[in-house]
Amino acid sequence: MEFTFYKYQGTGNDFVIIDNRDLFFPKEDTALVAKICDRRFGVGADGLLLLENNPSADFTMVYYNSDGNLSTMCGNGGRCIVHFAKFLGIISKNTNFEAVDGLHEASVEGDWVSLKMNNINTITTAENYIYLNTGSPHHVQLVSDLETFNVFGQGKEIRNNIYGKNGSNVNFVEQENPDTFSVRTYERGVEDETLSCGTGVTAVAIAMFETGKTSSNDITLITPGGNLQVSFEKTAKGYKNVYLEGPATQVFKGIWK
Ligand SMILES: N[C@@H](CCC[C@H](N)C(=O)O)C(=O)O
């Protein structure tokens, strides 16, 4: 089976993106998705995205983790697919598209993409961590010396032991200044640390505000793959107008054989 694919990255969270508007891609073929994402036997990526037609929005985003399974919302993938939709000429500056967690508004200017995330109304605060769902589930935990922290070992243990079969993504955080936090994330479905996680940094920004670590509602998140910006408004029930912003880049185009 031969088809064209595009490779994207958003702050180092990397994706294979396929234009599936004519529905040629075998969507149930978990082994194929996993092979495409394999860094030795395939293209190599943290996930795979399909862009499809949608009757009431500009397009649909279908997201698979690198293990080949369909998953929940991907923030960096969402930013990358908006850039791809502009590249294909489907959208110009502003768009709305459908993902697994509903409709998202977004805008793109050059390589900078701003993505509106869903409102957040439920946040669980435990003794040494915060848990919330920003389209995907996220555990957020402050640590000291993030640079040397064992993200893989601790992330894997927390993902499996606290959250059971469905698991969770796990974010480790260190505060840099009043409105800036460094973040490293262990991603469910990749089962490894990735260079950045969009829904993860969104969860961190909200969690840090909710627990009083910051009074800013416009927060810089430093990830190993680059910086992201998250802004939001606090409401009586939770958080609205949550925006994830940052760079998204097309890296190359290829043919899968
Ligand atoms: N990298 C993503 C998160 C993707 C979803 C996650 N792996 C899961 O299955 O929960 C992002 O940028 O949000």
C-alpha cells in the first residue's frame, strides 16, 4: 500500500499526518499505525493524525498514539494538523475542527498556532499531585531538580499504579519564576517521555493556578522541545477560554511503501 505522508513537529512532539479526505487509510490497522510510528522500522513519530472531511466543520482530526491505538485529545497534534490544513488550502487563518473531545477553534499565522481547548470544570487535588482532564487525562506533580528527575521510571509507575487500566499521562513540574514552569511528560500510549505534550502543559498551567503557585493566567511552559504558552479565564465553575499556543512545523513529506 503506497501513500503520501507528511512529518510534523510541535515543540518536538512529532507526528505523521495523512490527508485521508478520500478515506483510503485502513483505520482499524493498529499494526500499520504502530509500524509507521516506529523509529527503527517506520517513519518514527509520537503519534499519527488523519485529516478527514467533516460536514459541519472545516475538517476532522483522528489521533492515534505511537502504539497504534486511537486515543483522546492531542494538543500538539491539534496545532500541527491546523498548520497542515492551511498547507492543503482547506483553511486560511481561522478554523474550527472536530476532534474526539468535540469542536476546537484555532488560528494559524506562519508557524505559530493557537488552539482553543475545552473548558475544564473538574480538578482533583491530592496531597502531592493534581489530576485533571484537558482532553486527555493528566497527573501533575511538582518535583525538585527536574533536569535529573527519572521521568521514565516514575512516570511509568504512576501511570500504571495510580490510574489502572486506562492510565494517565504524567507531568513533572518545576517552577522557574512567577509565571513560568518547566515540564517533562511521560506519555501514555507512547509509553515514554516525549519532548513536549500540549494537553499536558495545559493541565500544568491550570493546576499551578488552581493551587496558588501562580496568580498569572498567561503562563509560559518550558519543555525539552521548546516553549508553549497557555492562557485561560477562571470562572465560578472552573476554567474557560483556555488557549494553547506555540510553533508547529512541517518537517518533510514522504511516500510510504
Ligand atoms: N502529545 C499529546 C497527548 C496525546 C495523548 C496522550 N498520549 C494520551 O493518550 O492520553 C498532546 O500534545 O496533547
